[in-house]
Amino acid sequence: MTPSTRSPAHRALSIGVIGAGKVGAVLAARLREAGHPVTTVAGESDASRQRAATLLPGVPVEKPSAVARGCDLLLLTVPDDMLANVVRVLADSGALREGQYVVHTSGRHGLAVLAPAAAVGAKVIALHPAMTFTGTEVDLDRLDGCVFGLTAGAEERELAEQLVSELGGRATWVPEEMRTLYHAGLAHGANHLVTLVTEAMELLTAAGSDDPAGTLRPLLEAALDNALAHGDAALTGPIVRGDVKTVAAHLEDIAANRPDTLPSYVAMARATLDRAVTDGRVLPIRAARIVAVLDAAVARSTHAAER
């Protein structure tokens, strides 16, 4: 929704940002492109100030209370554990006002964390982009088609959906009581994927690969596409085939060359095995042999660490 097509009810809102980190600066830059003036930002670190200067040139950096007082829509993009305290301090200091929009971008939190703002009459929205950010201009294009997890009251739903549209995203509504589970699903899929892929590259490097990323990329892209389309049916590999000796050989070489990777390999092997048994692709008797191999590898690793 561009400024020229915005209905009278969807007036341009002056925006202030507290926490000009990787997320806040990018979202504010996109909203400014959509016609909302960004009045001020708050950011204490040198990285935040540089990010604001790059993505929001000309926007002054102020103290959080000044940012809150000078905008129609306050965008809070601070870390999850800081959010409750930031909202409480702003509300207690009189920096928030009736009719003002207060929007946070936390995945874990819903509206409850914004209760002090709601108590003074502010209109509250939880708006979480299901995306990883670099805090650079690259992220602006990545917002196109990004899903935003929204939680809002009936009166705020229209504006919440408008903001997502202006950001180039798609809205999905998350019940208040399911925000943490929603966020856990995203973190488990994205954050743990980074760890998994990094460990896989380290194993390939230890095996002598001169291009571990290039070796993995086509395999991972195919696996990800298949998993998103077909779920468990996309599983392949030695666990699903019940190749006990191959799994044992993996564990032996991992323990010898990258023992730090052994715990995650075992954990994922157990989870994969459980799913393969449930859908009938691995018989319980063969699954028991694989479990025994995994247990033995953990025992040897624990014994070696204790020596």
C-alpha cells in the first residue's frame, strides 16, 4: 500500500524506533519508503548508530523517552528479555500516551508484555517478522513475502495488517497464548539449522573438502525443499535405511576427528530414528540396534572426557 493509495483512515504515522538494531532500522526504513516519516531513533551501541545513519539518513538519535514522546507509532525492537522493563519505564515516566500505537517485534511475546502501555490508553500490537536479519540494505528485499506473526486486539487488527502490507510481507495471526510456541518453532528451524549446517561443513573440512559450502549447497537446498513440501516423507540416509554399520562408522570417525559434533549428531539421529519407527520405515528390532550403537558412542565419549 503506497502513500497515494492509502485510504484516509490509513493516515501516515510518525514513527519512532527504540532499539535501532538489525531489525528496527530495516523495518523503519521500509515504512519510511511507504510514506511514514521516521522522527527519531534510540540506539546506544556504535553499531546501532551506524546502522541508523546508513538506513535512516537524517533521522536524529535521541533518548528512548524522547523518541516515545515524539511519535504516533512507537516501534520497540529491543531484545526479548529487555522488553518488559523498557515498556514499564516508558509508561511510568509518562512517555507513552492514549491513542498512541506501541508495536513490538518480539516473536516470543504477545500483548501481555505491553500491558503498561495499554493501561495508559496506548494501542498495542505484536508484529514479528519470521526472517533473519543482517541489518543492511540486503534485508529490504528479503522483506518481500516475509511472514509476520501478528497478535492484536480487534481495534488494532486493521492497522497491523496495513503495516505488514506496507512492509511487503504476509500476515499470520498468532493467538496470545501460542506466541512462545510459535517462536520456538521458528528458532528450532532457523537457529538450530545454522548450527547443524556449520557442523556439517566442519566435518567435511576435516575430511579434506576444499569447498564444504559448495558441496553441501545442492544437497541442502534439495533436502529443505523436500522437507517443506513432504515432511517426514523426505527423510533419506542411513537411519531411515536402518544401516546400523554405517551409523556406527559415522560415530567412530566423528569421535576421532570432531568430537564436539558427536552430541548433536546423536541427538538428531535419535529424533530421526523415532520418526522413522513411527511411520513404519524402520522396524523396532533394527531401531533397537541403532539405539545401542548410539548409546555406546555416548558412553565412550563420556568415559574419554572423564579420563
